[in-house]
Amino acid sequence: MRLEILDGTDRTPLVDVDRTNSIENRLITALQHLHNLAPTEGWAQFLDTGSAIRWDRIIVSGHSQGGGHAAIISRYNLCSRAIAFNAVDWYGNEARPADWMFAPSATPPERVYGVGHLRDPLVPATLIRPGWSALGIVALGAEQAPESGAFPFGLTHQFMTDVEPQQDGDANLYHGASVADARTPLDVHGLPIFRPFWSHLLLSSNLAPFISLVDGQLSIPTTEGVRYQLKASTDLRIWTDVGSPVLGDGNPLLRPMNPLGDVTFWRWTVSW
């Protein structure tokens, strides 16, 4: 059923999704439309010359049923990253992960993240955790609470929250507390408490700008589709761009350690 929803190939009478209304075709059409509207904004980079999706440049993410779609997309396609919020597939009434979750994955587990809620009655932790094990992310680090703010969370890939949702009173609201706008709790400034955590999910690990020295040069690994900007500072307060942003191609960026006047600090920033 999920694969038919993904690509529109008729596989089962349980759903009726054609190619036009599949996830893949809707995404291709949306990217083509955005490129036509704003050709300088880089939307074309997510499609190859044959209009096939460049999943390796895309972070797939979803909540509930959408989280299952994100996970299965990453299972069959090499994605930049996959994030599943409050999601799992299980087999019938046996309460075990669906077979596809055990299949060899095109996207390595190091790029897959799972988020759940301890009090979610719709997708309970007792079902999510076996699913995470099937996806291979349990071995990457112990379960962490995203509201703890304990960055970088031991670089784990499995997160289980216990926050109270907005509009408390309905047990089902816990299902959306980690990501849904109307459910995620806000801080004293009216901002989602998970905003730093969401940024961590998008930019940590294989996207993070870890700097090393190689033969006297600054070296940073890059990811395709991510822009890297070198910045310099003398006081850690004011940062100045050094050169123009560089688009990552999967190869390391190297820069000679030549001093610029009184510059004593360097850092890389990333953007999309």
C-alpha cells in the first residue's frame, strides 16, 4: 500500500492511487512549478535532467502516516536524511514491525531519526521502539528526551518525549505534541520548545561542519545541495564572510590556514 501511494504502481486493491496522484509525481510537478516560478532559487537541483527525483539531496520527514511514508521512501531511495515523527508500520494484529522495515536500506541508519511520545495512545512507544530496532537506529545511541536540551544528545537517533501538548485534555493530542503546530508546547516567548531540537534533526551528524586539519589546511566534509560559508572573527562576536558560499558536492572543502590580519577564529555555517 505504501509503495503504491509512493509511485502510483497498482499493487493492491486496498488503495487506488495512480501515477498522477502519487507522492513521486506530485513532488516532481511541485518542483518543476517552483523552478518555473523562481528559476534562480535552486529548485531544479532536486531533479535530474530526466525529471527524476534526486532523493540524495532531499530530507524526507513526516508525522504519523507521513512518518511511515518518509521511512519507506528512505528504505528504497538514498536520501539525505529521514525523520519519522510518531510513526510505525506493524503487521496486522501481531504488533510487530512490517516486513519492509527489515529490508536492506538504501539510506544508511546514520541518516534516519525517530521521534515518539511516551503517552501517545495512537502510536504507542511499545510499537515505535521495535520499529526503530528494525530500522537499525537503536544501535546508534541510547534513547533521549528532546525537551532536555542536552545537545548533541549523545548523537543518538531515537528520541522519546513526555511533554504536555497544547490544548491539553484529549489524550490523542499527545500524538502531535512533538511536531504539529497546534499541539507543540510553546516557550515564554511563544516559540515552539522543540525549535532547537528540530534544527538538530536537520543539521546534526552527517551535515554538521566538523572542521579538521589536513596537511595544514582547514578541512570540512560536505553534503550535496548544502551551501557552506567560511566566516572569520577576532572577538567571537562579529563574524565576517570570507569569500562566497560554496555548494557542497560530497567532497571535503579545503582552505589554507593563511591568516587574515588579526583574525584568530574561524567557523563554517551551512544553509540550504
